Amino acid sequence: MTKPTERIAALTRNTNETQIRVAINLDGSGKQNLHTGVPFLDHMLDQIARHGLIDLDIEATGDLHIDAHHTVEDVGITLGMAFAKAVGDKKGIRRYGHSYVPLDEALSRVVVDFSGRPGLSYHIPFTRAMIGQFDVDLTREFFQGFVNHALVTLHIDNLRGDNAHHQCETVFKAFGRALRMATEHDERAAGTIPSTKGTL
């Protein structure tokens, strides 16, 4: 049996607002090196790495003297670009992934489809506007950036929760697990595109 090609990507995205470097390994062990300048974002990215068993190396410098908006959004964009590159032609992957994750009183469901079509359905009724210094509105900006550049369909639903930190953390944990499921190799579908169209 031939060994699958390594599914890794490394790229840099520079704008007048942010300079971001991302390296990923979809078949990793959850190792991470995260320095975005936004501590809560680093904490959420760690959830993706650990629960998705994806090695993540992300360094970002942004205009945090204004606010965290550009940094959070552009990290999502650059991570999405890296996923699109690493997953390649999508032959033999499961394509779909889903996960329910609880954390105390909070419960979230995330479903992803590596469809080749960007689409985000986002429902997180946060119970407060800030988690420490992190504006919860930026959560949507991160996922919108990821979706647009990874070319995936993503459904996010926080089903219940009273603690905003728990609400957000369950979403990111479920996102990591859904990504892991969707990008896993399916031995029964080896070498085939998981679509009746023959392309994704």
C-alpha cells in the first residue's frame, strides 16, 4: 500500500494591516505554535489543533493598536488558504465532518463540507459582548474568512450555553473535530473524488 502524500502547507499573507504566516499539517498530532498577539484567539486556535489533530504554526503581526478585527479576520483567511492548499484535489477524503461538543452547560454543533463552495451558516447567541478583551463579533469574522478561502460550507450552531467563554470554546473544539473527520482518508474511497460531479 502506497503512503499517502503529505498534506502540508505553508504560506504568508501580507497586507498594510497584517502580516501572517501559517504552516499546517493535516495529518499531525495536534502540535501548535501560536502567536497572533490576541491571547484568546491563540486559545481557540489551540482547540482546533488539539481536537483536530492538526499541527498548527501561526505567527501574526497586526494593527492591534486599532483593535483585533483585522488580525482575527486575516488569520481566518490565511488559515483557510492553507487548508485549501493542504487538502489538495480532495481525492479519497470523507468530505463531510460533524461534531457535537459540550463544555459544562454549553453545547455546540459544527458541520463542515469540503464542497468547493464557500457558505457560512452561523448561529451563536453569545450571552455577553466581550470575553476578557476579545470582542465576540470577531468569532464570525474568523469563520467567514476561513470559509471564503478554504472553499467550504460550514454550519455552526451553539445549541445552549450561559457562559460566553464556554459557548465559544465548544464551537472551536467541535470545529477541530469536524475538520478532522472531513479531511480523513476513507480507504473505501481511495483515489476517488467524493462527488457525483467528479470534481470539488
